[in-house]
Amino acid sequence: MEKSSPKPAPLSPDDPRLQKFSLFAGLGRDGLAALLGLTDILEVPAGARIVSAGEPGYCLYVLVEGNAKVTVEADSREVDLARILSGDFFGEIALVDDGPRSANVTAVDPCVLLRITRMAIGVLSGLQPAAAIQILGAIGRALVGRLRASNQKYLDILLSKPEQL
């Protein structure tokens, strides 16, 4: 999906859906307008793969409408890791790291996505530095929250099997 061409479906900085998204919290109208001018809108049918584990990533996605599932292949089966709902974002590690995608993301319903590339963030930092800082801060907070949750799950597993300590 990452290499597909976007289908134009303009979003306005006044769109009430966007006002509720944590990624855009603290952005003024001008900052959000600048960001939207640098991004692509994609429409994805239900069942379509949005990103695939192992592929290189260069952008993050914001789910504007619909929901998606995050899965990995393990022992020849697909394991559900998470659900992504409207307002959530995913793929943010690609903005920090040149490594491969760590999981698959598949649209469960028809989805509308906002694709934000590294280049868009770089250009935004020149046009609207405060907006870029707000977005990077929100991404950082999400990554830290996910890391804390993963650490807790790992600790819970270790404590449930003391012989492994």
C-alpha cells in the first residue's frame, strides 16, 4: 500500500474529526493547514493491507475514518496485536528509523488515512516550527506510552514464570 498513489479527498483544518486527534492537539489552525498541505489522503477498502511487516517505511498514517488491525506472522499463523481506531496513528517509527516495518496493518472497514512522510515533517519544521515540534512531541509521547505498556507486559510475563528469572 505504501507505494500506491493517493486518491485526492481534501481535508480542511476546520474538519471537526481532526480537532479530536491527539497527534494534532496543540496545533493551531495555521499549523494544521500547513501540515495538511504537505500530506496525502488515501482511501483504502476493507481487507486491504496498508503496511506489511518487513517492508521499508518512510511515513506514518493517521486513521481519519474506519478501523484497522495490527498483526504479525508467528508460527505460521496471524496473531492480532492491536486495533487502530479513528484518530489513532501508526507507523511513526518510520519517521525516526530506517528499519523495516515491524507488523502488518490491514483495513477492517473502508478507511480514510492521512499519510505523513519524513519529508513533510522536515518541510513543516521550516514553515511552522512550533507545529512540527507539537507533532514530534505527540509522537514521542505515544512511543513512550507504548514502550511502558510493552515493558509492563514483559515484566508480567517474567513474574508469572519466576523460574525464567
